[in-house]
Amino acid sequence: MGNLIRVLTRDIDNNAGNFFLDFENAQPSESETAMWEKVNQVLTEAQVILEDLQTYRGAGEEIRQAIQHPNAEAVQEKAWSAVVPLVAKLKTFYEFSQKLESSLQCLLDVLTSSSSTPTQHLESKQALARQFAHILHFTLRFDELKMTNPAIQNDFSYYRRTISRMRINNLSSDSGSEVNNELANRMSLFYANATPMLKTLSDATSKFVSDNPDVPIENTTDCLSTMACVCKVMLETPEYRSRFTSEETVLFCLRVMVGVIILYDHVHPAGAFVKTSNIDLLFTNKQPPPLSPRRYTTKHLNDETTSKQIKSMLQPN
């Protein structure tokens, strides 16, 4: 799988990122423990979120029956009873994205401080770097699952139409957990995006940069490009790769690389796809679709400054 993706950085000859980052077992130091525990609570919940999303089946049949039999009260009630708990899950997913955003910004605050170089931060604060990577891995897994499940938007659209009709007719929803208009609008925007979690993290990273003008933007972009470099080096260095205890760590590294490249593309003024960026991407045509940045929320991929070679390589199969 090491041939699937190749990321080169200008810093690699200077040994930036040329170290083993223990994504499997890195533990926090005493000074990192408080933040690590705070973020770990979010990452623990992330596993539950993924499990719930993987088992999300939707209420497609109930909704179809309700649309076909608009005057059958029992059919309408059955559809409503099926949709309400699903919307409660969608609300939980959306609210979790805000927790993830907060955790990402907390980690960026530590990993981009001017007290050390990006390489020094990532190498000395491996437990926090590991959590940063796990946030990205979760994000891409969530979005991969969401993209292949049209029931999510169908269920929420039906819910909003039904709520609107009930309000017009002065009927009570009796759901006990009705999503108010403001929240429903935010959720609609969230789920309308092809990759909602990655969009959330991209916006959060951009906001982190704008909210911290005292932190040079290079601190953030260098942190991201160095993380990509670390993953690349570990995948291509037999000594490092042999230390992985699970083959899943290979896919983990690939997902993290895609995630940091997308974040870099949003934060860096020129993006990730120009020749002068700290990240020069060369993807082969054998790259599996779930790992292609083309499928995610890039900002500069279609710019005129992006070479035809890169655009051609990232075209979906």
C-alpha cells in the first residue's frame, strides 16, 4: 500500500518528520495529561458515533409508504415514529462535530506554539500528535460512511417537511425532542455538505489561524505538512513500518495524510497543490477512491495554479 500515495516535502532532506510517531501506543507526559484526558473523552465518544453511523439504516420504506398514502393516519404515524429517533441520532452527530472542532483547536494551540519547531512538537508531544491524527482518521471515516448513506438527508428532509406541516396545522409533534428552526437550519447546512466533518475541521483550522494573529500562519501550515511527512516516512521506511503491530495502521497513516493535506489546503493562502507549497502531491491512478482528496473538501485543487498533472491524477476513476 506504500505505492498508493507519495507525499514529498521540501523539508524532508533536512530530516523534518524523519522519526517514528507512535500512533498505536504513545502515552501523555505528566504535563500533557490534563489535555489528553479532555480530548480522550471526545475520541471515546467518536467510536460510539462511528458505530451508530455504521448501523444507520434510515426510514426509507416508512417514508415512501407515507408519501404514497398521505391520508392514512396509521401509515403517517408509523413513518413519524421511525424518523424521530433517527433525527435524534443526527442531532447527536451534529453536536459531536462541535466537540471535535473544540478538541482540534486545543491540540493546534499546543502543537503550533512558537516554543519549538513543528518537528520538535510532534516528536516530543507524541500522545497529543496521536490524538490529532485520530481526530483526522475519525473525520474521514465518518465522511466516507455519510457519503454512501443517502438515507441521512432523506430522513432529515422528511422530518423538516412534517414538522413544518404540523406547525401550519397547529399540531403537536409529541416527540419531546423537536429540533428547533435555528438548529435545524444548521444541521441542514452540515448534512448538505458531501464531507461535513472534514468541512467542520477545515473551517475550525482556518478560524484558529484567524483568531490567533500572534501565531504565525507558518506554524500551522508547517505542523500540517510535517505531519504528512511523518506519515510518508513511516510508510516508506521498513525500519519504522515494521514497528506497526497492525496492518490497519497503514490505512490509518494514509487517511491522516489526506486529512492534513486538506486542512493545509484551506489554511495556506496558495493551497496545497501549487509547486511552491510545502506539500507536493503525487498520487498514482491506483489510489483507492476513499483516499482521494478529490472526494473531499479541497479549496484550491481546481485553481489555475494547480498543474494539469495533479488535476489529472486526482480525477475520480
